[in-house]
Amino acid sequence: MKRTIVLAEDDALMREFITDYFVREGWDVLEADNGRTALDLFEQNAVDLVVLDLMMPEMDGWTACRRIREKSDVPVIIITARAEDDDQILGYELGADEYVTKPLSPRVLVARAAALMRRTEGTVGRDGEQLVFGDLTIDRQSHAAAVSGKPLQLSPKAFELLVFLAKHEGKVLAREFILDSVWGYEYDGDPRTVDTHIKKLRAKLGPEGKLISTVVRTGYKFERAP
């Protein structure tokens, strides 16, 4: 299945270099040299993945990511020359699924994009069963979750994390285990992203947020509501 990507990078040579690698792997690439154009391309096309450079003219990657998340749960990869932990945390809080620092290998970026798509699509269609935890319902086939019938707006990574926790109901899961299982062994970013995503999931779940309990110095446990 051919996929379409919006690639936003203001460095023309770098953008062309990355585009060549994606095209070789069968992707359709929609190129943008600023965040505003990237957002327009996203809104005008059926897109499977968005890759955003942070430092761009007219609209930066932070703003573009936030605008995209207001409209869609499409997977987002952020690329940047800044490697500070706080920047990575902010990226994940805005809804990014992956964070890649420069200098980067286009080949590695394409491989991580493919792995992200496999993980995202891998939570869909395995079976049609619904997981029910009190007022929380998770439908793996339709890639949707709802509390008291109200749909939850979850990014692909957040939904993947929720399914993973639910499948291990009642078990204490170490942060490192969650990170390796959901983000993958190749992930080299800040491990605190697990805590950031858990915090956001709790907020999304509302009154059912108590389903995810913290085990101090150990990890997290997902428990069925009484």
C-alpha cells in the first residue's frame, strides 16, 4: 500500500535528500519549506504521516504540530538540530509520535517512519473485540476509544500505549518495559516521555483516569474499574 507523507524542511538540499529516500521506498512525498505550507498540504490531501522540522519560517514546527493535532491523529515525526530534553518533552506533549535530532541519516528516518507506521497499524484489525473497563471502551479494530460513549481524541502513539496497558491489565509495568514495547528498542530519546504520555492519558480518561495507577519507583499498572 502506497503511503503519502508531508515533509516540511526549509533546507532545500536536505529536503531533496530525504525525499529521494522516501520515494525509493515507495512513498508519495508532498514537500513544504515552511510550516504554513505543510499545514495547507496536510489539509488538502489524504496524508499518512507528517515529518516536521522545528525551525522553519512563517510557521514553526511546534505550531504546525499543534494545529495538526487539533484536527487529526495522523502520526507526526519531529526533526530538529536541538537535542535538549525539554524540547523533546514539549514535542511529545504537543502530540508528536517520534523525535529525531540532526544530523540525521535519511535512511534511518525512513526506517523509523516505516516502523512507526507498522506499530500504528499493528494495533488495528488484529481482532474485532472491544476491551471494556468500566465506562472506558477500547475498540482495536476501529482504532477508537470512548468514555461513557464520548470518543477520545488520541494520537496514534497514545492509543497504542492505552491498548498496551489494557492488554497487561493488573500487571506492574516498568517504565523501561513500556518504552521498549511501545516506542521500540531503537528509541533513543528521553525515557520521561512515558510519564508525559501517561499523564496525558489520565487527563483524557477523565474520571476513569484512576485506571492507570502509579507504582512508585517501579512503573504503572492498569486496573479494571470495580
